[in-house]
Amino acid sequence: MLAVTFVLFIGGRFELASASQPNAELEIQKLTSCYSLGTDAIGRGNLLEGKNIYRDCFTQDAVLTAIFPDGATQTSYGTDSWADFVYSVFQGNGYTATQHLMGTINISVENNKATMTSYLHATHKRSETSIDVANGTYEDEVVNKAGRWKIRKRTLKLIDFLNLSSPTTASSSTNARSTNSSPTMVVPNIPRLKS
């Protein structure tokens, strides 16, 4: 009470610190894990599980866009449409598993809205000797509706999408220490949905 009186006496403003702000940032940050878990369920071939997880991460009217390194874009309206697109890419490339790692998460909260950026490093398994690796940045608009934070708009800006393959077993034992045994880099096929 003395502090409030002192602040009012000297003509300043007194604002109570928002106890929910740190919790808001933590809840928003959890959305990156939510999305990764949904995407990796789809990467295992479980489209229904991925769709169900996505519903916990996104608003019903979410807009999701991917911008590929070659400048091509894919925009989906609603999480089911996005999940179908992700599934088509994963199946089209023959992925048997995926792992999405998120980091360098930056969040700015203002009332019931927030922005979040996060870095992506994703591994997509093609076979025992071949993976595709994607790196990029997610830019999100997040809203709080009925006490729950969800992503309303997500844009993925991919900076690279590379294939890394190990030499075959026969050639790897011969060339294991050779300077000529570097991984093969091939741009993977990225199927696009027809408009």
C-alpha cells in the first residue's frame, strides 16, 4: 500500500505485473512441440493421429503456408488440408519416419495476440542409408481464444531441402577412409497438390 501511495504521490503510474505473461509464453512455446508431434505422426504414416494433434495446435480457420527454397509456395486453409498436403509430400518421397526439431524460439505477447518465430531442423528418413534434411523458419501469428493459445497463421520459409545418402555397404568398407567418400547431395522431389 505504501508503494502505491508513493507512486501516486510522485505522479507516476502503477501497474501490476501480469502473472499470466510468463505462462502465456510457455503455453505458446508448447505449440512448436505440438506441431512437431503431429507432423511426426504423419511421418510415421498415421494421418489421423497427425490431424488430431494439429487440432490442439491451431485455430479451426488456420492458414498455413510453406515457401520452398525455389520460391514455390503451398497454402492450405485449415489443419486437415495442411495434414493432407504434408502426408502427400511424405508419401511421395517414400519417408518411413520423420523428426522435427524446433529451436531459437522468439515470442512477443500483446494482450490476447502473439507472434512467434522458431527455427526448424527436420530429418526425413527414406531408407537405412538416405535421409532428406530441411531447415527453415516458422513465422506464426498466435491468438488466445477461450483461455487457450493456438496458431492462427503459420508461414514456413525453408532455406534448404537436401538429400544425404551414405555409400552402399560394399563401397563404404572400401572407401571408408577415402577422401572420395563424401555424402551424395540430391534435391528431393517435393510433390505439389494440384490447385
